[in-house]
Amino acid sequence: MTAPRRRPHYAFAVLAACLLLKLGLGGAVLCLTGNFVAPVTAALHCPVSRFTLLVSVEAAAMAALYTPAAKLLRRGPIGRIMGAAALAEVAGIALMATYRSPWLFSLSGAVIGAGMAFTGFVAVPLLVDLWFARAAGFALGLILAAEGISAVFFNWLTARLIVGLGWRAAYLVMALICLVVSVPGLFLIVKSPAAAGCAPYGAGESPAARPAAPVRGFTRAAALRSPVFWTAWAACMMYSVGYSVQQYLASFATMELGRSIEQGALAAALVSIGCVVSSALLGLLNDRLGARAGLLLGAVCALAGYGMLIGSIGGADLLLPGALLVGLGGSMYTVQAPLLTRAALGGRDYAAIWSLMMTGNSLIGAFSFSPVGLFYDLGGSYRGAFWMAICLAVGALLLGSFAVARGSEPNGS
């Protein structure tokens, strides 16, 4: 008599749905400005900072909804909530094809940001935390690597669509792809462990098999009284501001260096390729060597990558290798920040702590993304923005290392 065939753990079905989410909407949202800056600002006769204001509005909308999103995702039908939010994001992208005023892009920024509060920087780490008691860093890194792959694809696709059909058609095609790839899996696959009737991966095959010991770490109230929380949060906010800079690589290449839209898209694609590698690498580094190894990778890549971009202003030979190195450190906000938070503060009240931190991270992103465009509007160069990104990466390394050393990774709280 043969033994019954063992079914794959349901956590991997959830992982597949998250991969589809990032392969569609994850990459598309990262490409809403990039290749579109030059054609949209030229068509609507507006400055860069007015058009890119949509990203700041998007971040503000996310920040306003992170705390209720975390509560709803923990308590409600998680797949339906995420699926409805994804539909809102698709609608926001499609509407961008219709706008005749630069100010209307902020409307889409608000709609997309509201949806991302339920599908993005809080939702995916919470899903991984719910479903992966083991290999959580690898799972999160793999999901965000898919986002990087998607960004490479959408950078390539939008550059060709803009040249061939115009920027309005490019937005419509992006929305259609996201609708087909990302939305169905969320509605049909994503569940909580309780709804699926099983324990998280690595915690046994049934709820009864889960460890009885309490999860170590800070409560939300204890975290707010601890310097560890505030130090880790400051490091995450530094990554939030630094993350804004790398999204200007396409416009840096086209507007400051005078390269074509296709060459700008190549530079942005190399950043995304680097992010694919760094997402998976950061997950493995955190699982095997701890959070400080990931922090160090980000600082080294920022120093080398942005240093090359500054050098490319005098000669564009360094543009492409610099863009790749920036990408190799480019997942610090999306991957390293949530893993740093868990390493420093533990998993006891992770959902409440991380949603609170992401509120601040997104708020500072709301106020920082558009001003990065002002470096070019006011001074004609992104050089100052690149120096700022270097300083932020080094600062995050120092503060994050302190938080981990004093936090729950060695001793718990």
C-alpha cells in the first residue's frame, strides 16, 4: 500500500498569488512616472515636480489608511479586501490616460495609494508574517524580486508604447495587464491560515502543532517607550526618502544627460534588475546572517552606485554600471525595512508596530518624492539628490545596526 501523496502547503498558493500581484500591479505602480515624465510634462506644459506630485499624494493616501488596513487585513476576508483594493489601483492607472490637466494625476495618485495600503508595503509583509513561520525573509525577498522583474518589463514596454502609440495608450495597456495578471489570484487564492484550516509554513500541519511558547518581542505600547523603536523607525524613514531618488533615474538620463527615452528606460531597467537580485539576496542575508548584513549591503551599494552616477554627469560611461549598483541596494525600503523592524522589535505585536511605522514612512515619502524633482527644476541637476541618497544609506546603516544590537534579536523584550 502506497503512502498518500503529500499536498504542497497552502502557504505556497498564497505565495503564488503574491507573486502575481507583484508581477502585475507591483511593477506597474513603480513605473507610473519614470518614462512618462518627459512626454507628459511636454504635452501638458508643466514642470516635473507638478506631475510627480502624484507619487507624493499616493504616499500620503497610503499613510492615511495603513492602520485601518492592518486591522481589516487581520480580521476580515483578506483575499476579497486585497482584490477590491487591486481593482481600485487598476482604475486609477486607466484614468491617467484621460487627463488633460497635470493636477488630475494627483487624483489617480490618491486612488492608487488607497489601494496600495491594502496590497503593498504593509499587506505583503503581514501576509508573509501570517503564513511563514520559517523562511520568511526568503519569501518576502522572492515576492519583491518579482516586483523588480515586473518593473523591468514595464519599463521596457512603456518606453516602446510611448514611442509607438503615445503615453495615453501606454497607461491603458498597463491597466489591462494588471487587471488580468494581479486581480484574479487575490480574490480566488489568498486566505488567512484560519480560513484555510492549516498552520503557517514551518509551524506544523495543523493549528494544534504550533508552538505554545509566546512570540518574543515588544508590544506596541512598550515599543513606543523604547529608543529601539524610534531608532529603527528613523532608519526606515531614511530608506523611504532614499527610495524616492532611484525612481528618477530615467528622467536623469533623458533630461540631464540628454539621452533618448529608450536609453533612460535601460538605465531604469538596470535599477530594477539590481532590485530583483537584491530582493532575493536581502532575504537570504537576513535569514542566515541577520539584519546587519542587509544594512551593510545597502550602504555599500549606495556609495558605489550613486558615486558612479555623479561621475556620469561629466561622462555618461558610468551611467549604466551606476544604475545597476543603485539597484543592488534598491530594495532597502521594500525588503530590509520590514525585516529590520522584526529583527529589532520582534514578532509579538509586529502587525501593529509595522503599520504604525509605515504610516510615518509613507508620510515622509509624500513630502520627499516631489522635492527630489525640485533638485532638477531649481538647479538643473540631480547631483544633490544623489549625495543625499548616499548620506541616507550610511545613516540607516548606523541607526539600524544600533536598533538591532539593542533590540529583540539577541535577548527579546
